[in-house]
Amino acid sequence: MKRNLFYLLPLLLLALVASCAKNSGIPATVIAPSGTFNGKFRLLTKNSIGAYDTLKDSIILKMTSDYHFKVLADTTKIHAGSHGTFAYDGNYIQFNDSTFSSVGPYPKKHLAGVYQYIYDGLNFKMLRATSATNPDTVGRYDLVKTAN
């Protein structure tokens, strides 16, 4: 009996330490993406030899605290100017573009759909495969906050 208790003692000690671990109870703060962001949009497409071709465009993204956005871009290139609403949760952000139609063709890229994102209060980066049928094409936004 003493022998079994000797082997059980380290497990009981580990359970005691784990149950006494300090939990601050404070959830992680999610910084709301709002303000004016300036930067680059990159469209990366995997070509037939496995390398990526990159198209670049400069854009300005304005996001308000009431969950509206507006994209200002040189609309003669690859990204369309647009506006609409957005929602976020800390890992993903979804844009509902009012100028985007779900039926193609799509001559220019729109800020529409769900993106993975990182925002630290200054740098705002978003990434999304353009469609489930063509995961070798990725849209990437590298933006920096320039104004509130």
C-alpha cells in the first residue's frame, strides 16, 4: 500500500499545482481597426513552374468606429474602389462590399469576404485566398495607420 501511495504522490502534487495556477481572468484585448490606413495590396498567383507572380497596387482604406469602410485606390489597376460594412473578432475580419456582385466576372479585386488579419494599433495586415476553387491565388494587404 505504501508503495502505491509513493507512485501516486507525484500525480497528486501535479494536480494540486495545476489547480492552483493563477488565472488573471482578464480577457485579451482586441484593438478595433479604425482610422485611415495607407499601403499596398498584393495579388500573388502561383504560376505553372511553381513560382509566384505578384501584382501590386497602392490603396487607402478608411475604417470608421461604426463598422463602415471605404477603399480608395487607383481604379485603373487591379484593385477596385469600394465601400460597405465590416465585422471583426480578433482573428478574422469580414467585409461586406456594397459595390461587389456575387455574379462575375470580376475584372478587379474587391475588399469582400473573410480575411485573416493582424492589427497592433499601427500595422494592419490581411490575407485571404481569393477562392476555394483557386487556393494558389492570394490577396495580401500590408497597411499602416496614417490618421484617426
